[in-house]
Amino acid sequence: MCAMAFKFRKTASLLTLMITTTFLSLCVWTRPALAAEPSVMNPADTAWVLVSAALVMVMLPGLALFYGGMVQRKNVLSSLMHSFVALGVLGLQWIIIGYSLSFTTGNWFIGDLSQFMLMGTTIDSLKDTIPTYAFVMFQGMFAIITPALISGAIAERMTFKSYVAFLILWSLIVYYPLAHWVWGGGWFQSMGGLDFAGGLVVHLSAGVSALSIAIVIGKRRGYPSEMFVPHNLTMTLLGVGLLWFGWFGFNAGSALAANATAALAFTATMTAAAAGSCAWMAMEWLIVKRPSALGFASGIVAGLGAVTPASGFVSPGWAMVIGLVSGVICFYGVRMKFRLNYDDSLDVVGVHGVGGAWGTLATGLFATAGATGLTAGNPKQLGIQAIGVIAVALYCLTATYVIAYFLEKTIGLRVGADEESSGLDKETHGEVGYNI
């Protein structure tokens, strides 16, 4: 790990220059827009997408509770703020520039600035059968929750100002290009890649980026010799319940219509989450002899994350397989941090990174609805999915390391030793989570 960190630091300046130059140049270079066929608004589709956007928004408080219950009592407000501040900061950034960079024609890497501040979008504008504003809001919720997922890796030790700066920079340099690659007409979509609701864009990107920033920021004081016990698992279970509820909008809403594909994605989501939770519980029964509440909750999220890219493409039977496998491999993925000696506070790498990679590959294996995978006689799809996993992982690992390294050398990433010892709630926000 030390050798890896040294190598990254040695090349950080060059990578910063390369990424910045490429990003700015590609924002300028655009390709001709394709003529769109006339569309007619469908009220049922519009209602479903608006409800789905609200369901995904509810996942942010769910994530806040899920993470908040797992940290120490002295850091509960700090952890909750990591999710809630993303709603404010990234909610604005998405409207100003994020949507335009993600979903305008642009080029193979990133969109252009033609819809800066949603210029050109009116009340009559349509995206397929729904108002463009509905599509903007639905996709915006994905852009908000993805970097908030990463906060689990740096919980209890990152300064609030550097976290806010990280949200802005990471979204600009990592999320918006990835969204364009996969959903906005970029290279992965053009080559036939499949990601129904965010296995690459959301889960793999968050998991790999969590690993990268965890390496830069370093371990919590006392880790791993000191026990960092979750302070409120009832809060965590309530959070995972809200996440599971919101995930139906996350996956089924990605059909962008009230149709059979949405119903399939809804069913696959439920099936995989149930399978993931049962598989994780079985692993704990076998390995540690006790099925824990935290493990069951982690299995739910593992199953949900893994089925996300496949949810609109696979049958319930294959969704069950995806969930069962995710519960096993993510169980070991979480334990990976002890072998590789990094501190991923709330297991973002093991759950979202491993689950997102598996789900993306599983889409290439098991797709049978709206697309075909290996089991349906199309081995090429698995190769495309593998290319996507490798490309996204390498890009996120490198770009996130550069962002984190830049912040470390400018405004600093970590709180001081005294602040970390007394807790970020009191030192950073001047408040405490429990005044009893």
C-alpha cells in the first residue's frame, strides 16, 4: 500500500494536467446533433418518473441514517451531514452545469455546455414520453447520491470544507463524464454497453473512488487495533429500509415509463435484495456462527447494488442468482480491507465496488429481456461489460486519487488529532447528536 501511494504521488501532477486538459478540450469539441423524432407526452409515464425521482431522493435520508448509525456517537451528525449537504450543493451544481455535461450531445467523453442552467429547456420540452424537466430531476437524484455513497469511506476523519470541495470536484471530473459515457451517448453506450440503472455510473464508481480517497486520507486514529463499534444499529436498519424502498424508484424508474420493463425491474430489485440478505446471513452463520443485524442490512445493499445494472434486462430467476452471489462475494469484499490494510470506514469498497462490478458483468452473462447476454447466445456482451468495468475502475481510481491529493496539498483532508478524538459533531458543527 505504501509503494502504491508513493507511485501515485509521484505522478499526481502529470495526471492532474492530463485530466484537466482533456476535460476542458472535450467540453469544447462537440459532434453534430442528431435529429430527434417527435414525441408525445404520456401522463402515466410522467407520473411514474416523478414519483421515482422522489423515491430516489428519499434514499438520501435513508443513506444518512444507514451510515449515521454505523459511526461512533460523537460523529453521528457529521455523518448525517455528508448525505444532506450533497442534496443542497449538488442539487445546484446539477442544474447549473451537471445535466448539460452529462446528457447533451457533446462527444464520446462528455457533453457540451449548450444546456447550461437548463437553457433551451421549456415546459413543452420532452425526453421521449416525459417532460424534460422530469428527466432532469430523476437523473439529478442519481448525481447527488453517488458521491454521498463515497462518504462512508472517509467517515470520522475528513474536514467538512474539504468534503464539500470533494463533492463539487468529483462530480465535475468523474460523475458527469461517466453518466455521459453510459447514458448520454458516450463511448460505452455507443458500443452497446448495458447499465440499466447505475452499476457502473453509481456503484462501481463510488466503490473504486472510495478506495482511492481512503488511501490518500489514511486510517482513523487507532485503527485497526481500536474497536470502532456502530453506535445505533436501529438507526442503520431504519436507513436500509428507506434505501430498499427508494431503490424501487432507482431501478424501476430507470425504465422512464410505466411499462412492463419497469415492472420487471421492480421484481428483479425485490428478488435480488432478498437473496443478497439471505446469502450474507448464511455466510455469517457459517463463518462467525451468529447472523448479525448489520450483516443482514449489508446483504440487502449488496443485492440491491449488484442487480442495479441488470434489473431491466434479467428474469427474476437470474436476479436471484445475482443477489445470492453478491451476498457471498461482498461478504468477503468487506473483509478485504483487513488483508490490504486500508480503512474503508463503512465498507463502501466491499459492498458497492464489488457489487457494482459483479452486477455489471452479470448483466453480460444473464441479460434476456431487451438485450441478450452469454446465456442467451451473445458472448460479445460479456466482453463489452468487462471493458466497461475496467475502464470505469481505472478512471475513477486515478481521477479520485488526483482530486484527493490536490485537496490534501491545498486545503487539507483530515481534521486535527484533537478534533478527531473529541468528535466531529462538536468540533465541526458545534452541536451534538444526542443531548441527553
